[in-house]
Amino acid sequence: MTHVAIIDDEREVCTFLEHFLTSKGFTVKVAYSGEQSDLLMDGPPFQLAMIDVKLPDTNGFAILKKLKEKQPNCKVIIMTGFSTVKTAIEAIKLGANDYIEKPFDDLDQLEALIDEMITHDASIVQSEANRLAGEVGFITGQNEEMNHLLTIAYKIAKKNINVLIQGETGTGKEVLAKFIHQASCRADQTFIGVNCGALSESLLESELFGHEKGAFTGATQLRKGLFELANSGTLFLDEIAEASPAIQVKLLRVLETREFMRVGSEKVFRTNARIVAASHVNLDEAVREKKFRQDLLYRLNVVKLEILPLRKRIDDISTLLSHFLEKYDAQHITFTTEAMRLLETYDWPGNIRELVNVVTRAITLSEGETTQITKDYLPCYIQNTNKKEYEEKEVKRSFSESIINHEKSRTNPYFSDLKKYLDNWNAELLFYWQSDQAVPLEVITEKIKELEDVTGKAFIKKALNSTLGNRKEAADLLKITPRQLRYLFKEKKHSPL
């Protein structure tokens, strides 16, 4: 016999649920207050409890905590109004299994949720989450906080709510967004991503909302925007903090009304796209600094997920290495104890993205020579530095230090570094070209992207050096906007140069 507890001070809700659940053959007990709920918990165990967030003498969090202490195997559904969805998400983070909004407009949804809670084993649900995570490449390893993050992401994926992902560059924000899409009811629809910092304001507006033919110079044909293309799917807005104030206003309107207009059109279109936004910038701080709209943050931040930097989950490096080796069909390759020690003591400013590049490089260089990666196959900056030395070198070569250093010369002090990098880059590409072994094209394209990043950074440094750190003047020299320069600086400050 399935026992269910209903804890809510609204008697009409309790009466409805009691009748509904009894008709399904469940034994139902009701409590209208925190005091009455204490008595229920001291009785026979429940398989399911449905708890309202707000009660006259307590709140759902306190009841949830007591219930998990007394009956840890009891599954919990939090009941909430729309205005308190954030509260319900916090309850999930504290151990609730799911939540449902009141009033219960969709009885089929309510019944499906209850049946899922009763019939599905928690381990099966977790296994499904791990399977999906493995498919998209979001590897959590043994880190408790990362596994908890994955559980939360899986639970909220099926809800039609916006999600904000925060984390340093290279931690896997887009991969987590893809996981949320794949775990949602929209998995068979389109997933589209755009980097808000990589495009100028006018281009980003056209990209997001589309434009009519002739709307501006160069608009030779009608173009649908991403809100239109991602309709019923998921739209991933990466680096949302880089969107201009004008774009932020238009995004706010879309999130509030689900309506938008193409550039050059007066026709109103509707979108049902789910928004997942991401930023390596702390948006709460950006709001305090008047760089980001508070009302837009409120709309985006229904659920906030924060990804740990790799340096805070070093124990997962071995798991990540195994995943990458399998991905590249190189399971026969192993890392020596010394190489692993170096990888685990390095600070990883580029996070997972940097680790992928290091592994790819090591696999390519060792191919045909050995199946064991020694320290010699790792980049020099990992081989020859411990954590403290690495941090000291980062300070010395810091881009930001070059900006605030008013005693620097007006010559270009980065020429020798750039020349050294280009010589090494050229030698490595020639090595790949002359090798008798097949080189994965992905390795070459990554090297080309790296070349673009590093040379771009060098010219930005040169421009800033010549203008004594004046970003506007430097941007004018480079024929880009100060916003683009700021984005490129943040993205490239940890490049190999």
C-alpha cells in the first residue's frame, strides 16, 4: 500500500488531492500546519509527501529538512505558486525531488508526476542523467558538487523555465546547456547557440531577431532570426553580459511578451524558444556596476547553475582524461605518474577547454612513438612550473598589468614573445605535415584557432601599449568597438603568449 502525506494550509487543495489520490488507491494523510506535520512524520513511513512552500506556522524548507531526517527514503514534491518558483528550485537543491505549480490546471501532468515519483527508483533516474551527460560530454567525475549540479540540471530540464549558467571561460557552459536541452521535452527540436560578445550590436540584433530584405545596406534578402529558428527548441545566449544596453532591452521584451519584430519590419512574431543564458561574468556584480539590467537578470535567472572551475575539481582530471582518450579512440594510451602529477598541480586557467587542447596535443605528438604520455609530451609551461611559479609568471605576463603600468615604453615589448610563439607554431605545423602518421584534422583546426587567438591578443597588446592603455583609442586603431576589445581581452588573456 502506498502512503502519501499532504501538507498544506489550503483546505480546498488538501480535499482535492486527498480525493484524487484516494481514487488511485493510495492511503492519504493530511496536515494543515507544521505542528500537524510533525505528528505525521512520527507515524508510519510515507512513500511520497506533497508539501506547500508556505504554511502559517512554518515553511516548506523546515518541513522538508525534518522529513529527510526522519524518513530519508520519502520522495517529496514541493507545491508552489508561479511567483515562488525560485523558492521551489531552492527546495530541490535541498533534497526535494520535484515541484508543481498551483493551481493544478493540467491534471494529466499532476498524475504523471505523482506516478513517476511512486514508480521510478531514484538510482534509475540518476543513471539516465549520467547517460545523457556522457552523450553530450558533460563529465562530472567524482566531485560531489558537480554531481549535485547535474542532478539539479536534470530535474529542471523538463520545466519550461529559463536557466542561467555561470562559470569561468572553458568550464563547459555550452555543454551543460546542451545537456539541459537533451534532457528536456524539447530534445527533438532545435538547439541553437550564439555568442553575444562576438558580434557587433547591429549584427547581433539581426542574428537574434532576423531582418527584412532591404532593412539596411547589405540586407539583400529576408533572414529569419534565432528566436524564430529556435521556436519550440532551445536558444543558448552565451556571454550574455556582453550584450549592449539596447539589445538587453529588446531581449527583456521578448522574455516578457514572447514577441519580437524583425529588423525593418512592423510585423510581430511570437516565439516559444526556451532561453538558456551563460556568462563568465558575475551578473549580480554587473547589475551593481550598472553594466547589466536588473530586470533582465530577474527574467533570465529563474534557475542559476554555477559550474566549478577545473582547479576546484582536480580529482576529476583522471576521469576527464579517460573520457577524452575514448573520444579520440586512444584508450591504449596512458599517462605516467609524473605527467599526472603535473596535470593535477597545474592551475588550469583555461579549464576543460585547455585540458582538451593539452590532451589532443599529447596524443598527436606521441603517436607512433609510444603509448605512454610522459611529461615531455606536455606543454613547457606545464612541465617546468609548479603552481606557485605558474601564478608568479601569470602575474608578470598579465595583460591587465600591462595596461595599468604607466612606466611602460611606447615601443612594442611583445614582439619577441610573438616571434617565439610563431616560430614554435610553424615548427609544430611542419612536424604534423611531414609526419608519416595521419593527423586528426581537428588538431589542425584547433591550432589555427589558437593562432588566431594569440596573434589577436598580441596586436591588442600592441595597440594598448601605444595608447598608454586607452581602450577607446586602441579600439579605434584596430577598427573594432571598445566592447569587442573588452570581450577579446577577457577571452584571450590566458592564451599561450
